[in-house]
Amino acid sequence: MVAEVANTTVSLMRGVGYDEYGDISDDMAAVTPGIPAVLIETSKSVFDPATQTPRTVRSATCRVPAWTKILNSDQLRDDLTGSVYSIEDVTRPPTLITTHAGGREDLVLTLRRVTASGV
């Protein structure tokens, strides 16, 4: 259960709009604010043999409660830092037993940061 170990809250962003030229643009509005979440960012240094330079590969994973209605086209905003992430994958881990409360497993999201990380 996410609520017991949450390290942040996130807002689910969804929607499109039209710009002044009539083109579709992301108009991401907070649809579901304040979702408890466990957001973990990791980085790993790797050596790129093609360019002979070290690279840093960053990834982000997030766990949200099972009741969250998430689409792959949505974005998440970390309410604590303001960072925005696009959702690459939504999975529900398989389980062989039910939880004590009889609830479902939390959703696991694979994320990619949209906003710059800053300093």
C-alpha cells in the first residue's frame, strides 16, 4: 500500500487544447491532485564506446494506489518539487495472494522527466 510509505504526492495531468493557429497542444490540467505516491529517481553512469565519453542514464519509477485512473497519455506533476513526468508504461505487478485488506496491488509507472532537473 502506497499511503503508508509515500514520499510525495502527485497530480495527474490530462487534456489537450488548441493554440492560436488551431493546432492541438498539450493543455495539461490537474485532473486528480494530491495522489499519495512513492517516486524514485535513479541514475547510473555508463561508458559510451562510440563517443568514448561517460554518460549518465536516469530513470524514474512511481507507485500509486490501485484506484488511480491513469492513461499512457497522461503526465504526472510531483507536488513537492514541481517536476513533470510523462508516463511511458503502466503495470500492475502480479500477486499470488491478496493483501490483508483484500485490496489490489499498487500501479507501477515507468516515467520520463519532461521538465529540466535544474541545479
